[in-house]
Amino acid sequence: MAQDIKIVSVSIPLKLVQELDQVCDHEHRNRSELYREALRQYLKMRRWHALREYSAAKGSAAGTGHIDVEKIIEEIAV
Amino acid sequence: MSTESSTELIAVDTGIWIEGLLYGGPAEELVKMAVSQSIKLMTCESMLLELSQVLQDGLGFSPAGAREVCRFVRDCAIVVKDDEGPASGPFDPRASLLRMSVANGATAIAATEHSRLLRLDQHEEIPIVSIM
């Protein structure tokens, strides 16, 4: 387990740390857990935005409107 | 994903993922809520297969692009096997939405934009709703 974790040091404004500590108290979790969760969410959101950009371009290229989605699924899916 | 039992579980089908990806709107909001762990989304293996197929064959996604979408779905939703719940005829991802909704006793609603499913209104007391 320890081999999968790297300890890093980052600088965070005091006010943000205080706010985070309040959340830690409220949720009975430690700082590391909350930092990890926030990072995971941030990275997932970045992936989603990249996929959205790619997908919107594909949708525009295909000229697909809202009402066509069901039709495409019916035609393509086995 | 959070394992808190109080988080609402919403079964979604292929159309919801495609709506969110292509057009944003309420379907995208569902995905964002799942990322922030406000809700849990559930889909199944046959729908992931269908999603990949529709993205590539119907919308011109590259195989790598479709794979990345499916990886993302696996990371932000619960993906169940299709054999969970009673079999109800031939392979059909739309039937899968109903099966997985019932098989997982905690499903709050089943979200779809599929007109035939929406006409059912509910399935074994699980509301079938449009999010648009």
C-alpha cells in the first residue's frame, strides 16, 4: 500500500486550509482524504470536459440533432 | 465512487450518455453530479457495448475516442453485469435498463429519452423519467 502513495508537499492559503479543516471536522475525515477526493473529482471533470469537446465536434460533423439520438441508437445498435 | 447509501441511485441508458456528451444540458448535469458524488449513476455492460458501437458507427468517433468514453463511464458510474435480474427475452439494452433497475433494489429512478420506455411511465414501482 505504502508503495502506491507518494507524499507531496503543496502550499495552500491559510484561509483555505481552515475551511477544509472545518469540513474535516464535520465529516469526520482527515485532510489527506479530502485532498485526494478533490483531486480525483477535478481530474474526472477535466476528462469529462475533454470528452465533451471531442463529442460536440463529432455531433456537429454528423449533423445530429436532439431528436436523432434515439433513431441512431435504433439503427446502429444490434 | 462514494459508498454512502443515502446517495440516490439513477439507472441511465445509452441515450442519456450520448445526450450529455453531444449536447450537454440536463444529461451533462447528471454526469457532473455523479462526479461530485451527489448521486450515483448505474449502467450495464450491454449498454456500454451499445454506446461504443453507436459512437463509432453512428457518430464517427475513433475507436480510441469511444474507448476513452467507456473508460470514463466505468470510472464515474456503477456498471453492472447484464445477467443481474430475471431474463426477459432476447438481448436488448432497453430491457437491460429495466432489469438492472429492478435487480438493484436501491434504484430511485430510471432515466431515459427512449420514447417506448417513457410510455411505460414506471416499471415495478421504479419511475421511468425523461430528464430533458
